[in-house]
Amino acid sequence: MANGLLLRAASPFLRPAAGEHAGSSADSGRGHSARMVSCASPRLLRPPFRGVSDSLRLLFAHLCLFWGCRRSALRGRAVLVLLCGLEDLAVTICSLSMSLPIKSRCLRKSLNRVFFCRRELSSITMASRDHSGLTRQLLDFQHDTVDDVGAEHDPFMELKARFMDFKQRNYVENFSNYQSLAEQQTPKFMVVACADSRVCPTGVLGFQPGEAFTVRNVANLIPPYEHGGSETSAALEFAVNTLQVENVLVVGHSRCGGIQALMSMKDDSTSGSFIKNWVSIGKSARLSTKAAAGNLSFEMQCKHCEKESINSSLLNLLTYPWIEKRVNEGTLNLHGGYYNFIDCTFEKWTLVYRKGLEGGSKYAIKNRSTWS
């Protein structure tokens, strides 16, 4: 009864103007497309709806198309939401519409389009004002499972399938392990790797959740302590001082675009490029490469520098006081790794650091091996 009253109360705002009745008989057999024209008319959105957002006005128009729906409960709730301006209850309409029979599929599609546009427009507006608003929006819609029209072209559909497979094969079957990880992480490795999409240390070395604290950047470079703060130095500080990892592994790789950018730089280059400014951290590796392999082709120089930059980063690690301290105490080991994805081989070595080594140097390489 209440639903009926709501519908009757709303009906004056839904009725088309007199001119629109003239062609009603001629259009009676045209189905929803004929009603689309009248419902989209601005004259339907009378003054009482001026305080309602544009997205809700559009939703109201779409609901008008299917006014003959037998689901009175849905109609009543829809009108209640729109008349009261309770935009947050719009999700309820979507949930109810999903239970409608197949013949009401057009209604579900219309609602999906409206809600998708509302969320996108809201995201753009809120992002320009306050990023915390985006977080609130995400929390509000975290249980919203309405799929947008054209989902078959969504690149996230494959990711969703992979995630569900991961959840079943990993999370569910190793539930107790993930419950322990939810309480704390105790990784033995800190991995610094390149951001290159072809080089995923988790995939290449088979790290499982909780085994490696990882940071990735262009050309897997580690700036010296004097360089100041960066995401890489922050990750190192957390891994070494808080997580107390036992190993730091720097992983380079073949055909690295960052190293190519480094080797292409001019000696007196002053560029505003973020990439060049970053890779300039490896200038010492570039100079060493020019001295040792300057007579070789550019490709071979880059290959030489890919490994040279790893050693340069290992030495830069020792400029951090808390890293040097733990290395001297024997509680932290520094390792280099080189992944060649052309022939799928992996080279690994460990840096030795202590005073009084043979030859007067403080550095040496040990435990070098190639996995092929």
C-alpha cells in the first residue's frame, strides 16, 4: 500500500507534457525506444527534483522506461531513494534489480550504466578536492558487485580469474600460514630489483608470501647514503632495522632499458628527465664500463654495465651506517644476482667486506655460481 502511495505521489512529475500525449497512440507499439524519448525530456524533471544530483535524475528517467515492472517493492524503494535524496541507498536498487526475471535485463543494464557513470564522475570530482574522499567512496562500494556493460573487454577480468585461482590454490590450502602472515612478517631476504615487466623476482626465484621484502625501481639502482631519502632507501631502512632481514639481494637483468639510458648519457648532460636524473646514480658504473669495455659495441658495453651497476649498488649499500654495522657484525649478507632472460640463466655472487683483505682491498667476491 505504501508503495502504491509513493508511486501515485510521484506520478505528477513523471507525466509528459500535453504535446507528448498527441503521438502516444502512434507510438504505442514501439516498445521502450518510444518511451525513451519522452522520459529523457527535461520537462519530466520538475522543480521538486532540483535538489537531486544529475546522476539520480538520470536514474529516475531510466526507471520510468520500465514503469510497468511488476516488482512493486523495487519501484517503491526506487522512488523513496530518489524523493528523499538518499543517494547511498542506490546500491539497494541495483541489488534488488539483479533478482528480477530475465525480461528485465534492460533495466539492470540501465542501472549498471547509471551507477558506473556516477562512480566515475564522483571519483574525478572528489580527487580534485580531497583524496580521503576517494577512500570513503572505495569503502562504501567495496561490496558492490555490479558488473558494467562491456565487461568482456575489461582487462581486469583475467586478473580477477587469476586472483580467484590464487585464493583457492594458495590462500585456502595454506590458510594457517596466511593467518600467521596476517599477524607479522619475518622475511629473510630484502630484494632490490628492476621495475622491468619481464623481471619479476617473485616469479623468477619463486619467493612465496612472507619470504622477501621487495622494492623495484628503474635499473635496480641503490643510491648512496649521501643521496638523501628515496623510496629505495626507506625500504632498506625498514627491512634492515625493523624486519631484521639476513640477506640483501640486488638483482639486475639483461637488456635493461635503464642501463641503456645510463650508457647513452653525455658526460655534460643536464636533462630534466626523471629517468636520466635517476640513472645518473650509476655514473660510477658507467665510467668503469667505459674504461674496461669502451672498445666494444654499445650492446656489449650495456651488458657489461648491467653487472657493473649491481656491484656499484652493493658498494653503495655499505655507505648506510646501519647496514655497514650489521655486515661487520656478520648478521647481514650482501648478494648480487643477474638474470639473463634471453637464455634463462641466473648468476649469483656474495660481496665480502672487511678490512685487511689480500691486496689491501676491503671488498671481494665469493660463492659465485651460475644457474642454467
